[in-house]
Amino acid sequence: MKTLSHVKKLVLTAVCAALCVVLPMLFHSFPNGGNIFLPMHIPVLLCGMMCSWPYGLVCGVLGPVISSLLTSMPPTAILPSMAVECAVYGCVSGLMLRFVRTKIPVVDLYISMVTAMVLGRVISGLVKAYILTPGISPFAWVTTSLVQGIPGICIQLVLLPLLVTMLTRAKLLPSRY
């Protein structure tokens, strides 16, 4: 299987990190749009799936940091947990896509995405509960991390496999099989 060159991966990672700044700006025009639509998660997951886990990890850390520095989104108080969550998304989506081989590319994508999304939220919740804001109730964490973001999760589950499949069919990404 042919892979992308290091330079192409760096460029795609930079584009995804830039999208981590631009997409939240668009969605924050809606009240509570960032928490509902989760716009920063899309480029981070995409980067991990397109470029592999080290690039997804870097995008997951740099995206929120750059966005926070340029736009104050996420706010400084939320930045550490957001950077952890996004770093896990980028890393796990890339790792899972590397090792999951069902022979059905869309199934590989869904397994990778769902695993990354669950682990990202769990690890972010643990970091919040035990390091950043000790004593946060599990109910508050589930409400803010999961329930409020259901529309964003649905967007990710529809949009990302479609994007990766289209980029692969256009020969912009190498075929998995």
C-alpha cells in the first residue's frame, strides 16, 4: 500500500490545524455552537485518519492552542482539557486506522472514529475530574461532554467517512486495500 509522503502529511496537518481555527469561528456565530457542533474535532479526526497518529496527535495539540491564541476559542480555562481530548482523537483515530483491517474501508473508518471519540471523551473527563477541576460530578461531565454534543457527533459520523472516501476515490489519499 502506497502512503503519503512526509511533506504531504505535514501540509495536510497544517491545513487541518488551520481548520481548527476557522471552523470554530464559523460555528460560534450560533449560540453555544462550539459545544453543540464540535467543529474542532472534525479536522483533528480527519488529520489522524489521513496522515497517521503522530500527525493527528500534533494537530490535536496545536489546533486548540493556535485557535486559543488567535481567537480566544477555546478559552484558556478550557484549553488544557480540549487539547488533551483533541490529541487523543488525532492519535487514536490514526492508530486504529493503522491496525484495524476488516477489508471494508468504511467499517475501518467507523471503528477508528468511534474508538477515538469514546477514548477522547473518557480521557478528557478523567483529566478534568482528577487534575483540572477535581470534584466535578460525572453527571455534569456527561452532560457537557456527550449530550450537548450529539449534533456534532452525528455530523462527524456522517461527514468524515464521506470525506475520506471521496478523497480516496479522487486518488488524493492512498487506497487502504
